[in-house]
Amino acid sequence: MFGHSDFGNSDLINMLTKKTIILGVTGGIAAYKSCTLASRLKDLGAEVWVVMTDAATKLVGPQTFRTLTGNPVVTDLFSQEIANLPVPHISLAEKADLIVIAPATANIIGKIAYGIADDALTTIVMASRAKKLIAPAMNANMWRNQIVKDNVRKLNEHDFHFVGPVKGKLACGEDDMGRMSEPEEIIEKIEELLKPNADLAGKTFLITAGGTREAIDPIRFIGNRSSGKMGFALAEAAAARGAKVILISAPTSLTPPETVTMINVISAKDMYEAVMKHRHDQDVIIMAAAAADFRPKITFWQKVKKDRDGLQLELANTVDILKDLGNLKNGSKLIGFAVETENLEENAREKLQKKNLDLIVANDTAAFESDSSQVKLIDRTGNVEDLPELPKKEAAHRILDAILRL
Ligand code: CTP
């Protein structure tokens, strides 16, 4: 938290450094204050992209924001300016850490609340999963209008945040409720929303990921469709929330997060050995890997040539890492995954019991290789939490929230 005099605080500069903030400016007279907001955000280290509605351009020239932010200003989805953007507007929406709309008119609030995307700003808001902050500015009677109130409530329910409005002198000359919050107050709220959540600080996590490979010969292996995305997302999310994370992964095409200790393995046996070596003193162990259940009984030392009459492979069971962890359990919370093609909940519950787990994440095979997943979280007390279909990065946070509640 900070006030007027704290703008030079170096911690805050760090907090906003490299953060991408989209500043949406709509047609309120307070648009001139958004110039101060844009330049202060930039001074604090943020990369600021301004998106203006048509009405806003009648109040402040886009050139002003262009100069203040050093970035092109988006006024129209089809303009030359947007065609020349180094990133297309949808990438901009995805890249943003936060979208702040200041000033926000009753009109933009209504449009967003009703899912209308008919200009650059509403389209970007709709396409973005970033945190969203709205700084309303309007006539007092408009702010008190039940329709506006309903829209604000609806947006609150959809995780939009609000700052202000406050009481003060309005464009119509009245001294009443509806004035946009001052830039300092808006920045204070942005800082609060971007503050990293450190609820896992001091906790240790061991997480496995990816599909193991069981060698047939030096070239060929038996594998599975796991991409490793869920395990990596969990590792990254736990580290972002302050945990110390060891990620043991079978081969994937993913870039390991810099914030975790990475251990690469290939087979289920390698994974078993690495997990057993590192399992001690872990607060939480999450087996998100698709460790193989079977391996070829014999691995050929040389490449098997094809000039033979077929090839019979005899498979042996691999060791069930999670089951062993369940048997050896002393203090760590143990989380497993269950991938099922039928009777999802029932089979997952059975695994939870059999493997002595604290929580099981059950999903069907649709999640394989996908960027999103829809999972059920089942704990020992029989509690079932049905998560909606979410990007794996968000599902990871929801799984961590559930682990924290165990
Ligand atoms: N698992 C493990 N070691 C193995 C196989 C699986 O630790 N050799 C773990 C997975 O990481 C996952 C959980 O066990 O957390 C469930 O995996 P799944 O393949 O769904 O179930 P299995 O226990 O293998 O049982 P089944 O094949 O009968 O469904």
C-alpha cells in the first residue's frame, strides 16, 4: 500500500517492472487524468498500452498517450496502427497482466456486463484472462441507476475489480458521487491486484510431470500421450506462490520454469529412483506424471532390425510410485491423478483409498495434450469439487488452493 509521497519506492518499481498493463480509456471528462495515470505507470516500470474508445479520442488525442507510453495507441481494430502493432490485439490481450479501464463510463460497464465486443477495447477485455480493474466516472444519478448497479454487481461476480467512484466535483458541476478516483488511488489498487500471492512461502513441493518412456531398444519406446503441461503448470504456480519446488519430469517439449529445480528422467524406474531420493522433507508430493504401468520385459541393446517375422513384446509391471509413497507416507500431503475412460469418480475414489492419498485429481482423457482441462478434486472426507473447464495454468492454481485447504 502506498500513498502520494511513495511513488519513488523501489519495491513498487520492482512490482510493476515488466508488467504489461492495458489502459482502457473511455469517453469521460476524466480522460485527461488518464494521461497522469499512463505516465506514472510507465515511470513505475510497467509497459503500458492504451486502448481508446471512439468517444475518448474526442477528449484526449491518441498522440498524447503515444508520447507518454512510447507505444502505439489502439483506437480501432481495423486501423493501420493496429495492423502495424508488433503484437496482434489478441496477443496483447493475452500478454496483459492487468487491464485497467479509467475512466469507465456507464456505457462501457454495461457493454462488458452484457458480453458486447463491438470495438477494440471491449474485444480486448473479452479476449483477456488478465486481472481487470474498472475506475467508473459518471454523473451521480447514472451511478445510482439500478441498471448500472446491476451491471457493476454482475461484473463483481465475474471477478472484475472496482476502484471508486468517489464524491467530488463532477463534469455537470454538481458535488456528488461519481468522480473518478485519483490516479494515485488507482495505482494503489493495481499494486494490490498485482501483488504476488505468497501463500505457499516456506513450503516444499515435489511434483512429477510428463509421460515416461519404456525402452524397447535404443531407438524405440513405449510411451503415452501425456504432454507434461499439467505438472509444469503446477510447478510454476506453486513456485509463483512462494513454494520451493522440485520438478521431476519425463521427456516433454516444454521449457522448464526457471523458478524450480528440474530433474529430468526417462523411464518409470528412473522416476521412481528420483522421487524416492527427494521425497523426504516435502510438505506436498504431487504425482502428475503419467508413469508407465508396463515396460518391455527385455530391452534390446541393439536396434531391432525389421527383417524378422514380427516381434513379440512381453511386458512386465513397473513399480507404482504413488502406491509406494502412500505406504511410506510420513507427514507429506500426497496428491495423485486419475485418468479414466469410464466411471471417473468411482475409480478415482478407489485409487485415493488404495494409494493412501490426501487428494486425487480426476480427469478424463480429453485433457491429454490439451491446454485446458476439466477436473474433479476428491479428498479423503469424500468432498468433491467439480472445476469448470479451465486453462491448465488456472486449474493448477485451483488445485493448489484445494491442497492448502487439506
Ligand atoms: N502412477 C505412479 N506410478 C506408476 C503409474 C501411475 O505413481 N507406475 C501414479 C500417477 O502419477 C497418477 C496415479 O498413479 O498420479 C494414477 O495413475 P493412473 O494411470 O490413472 O492409474 P493406475 O494407478 O496406473 O491404475 P489403472 O491403470 O488401473 O487405472
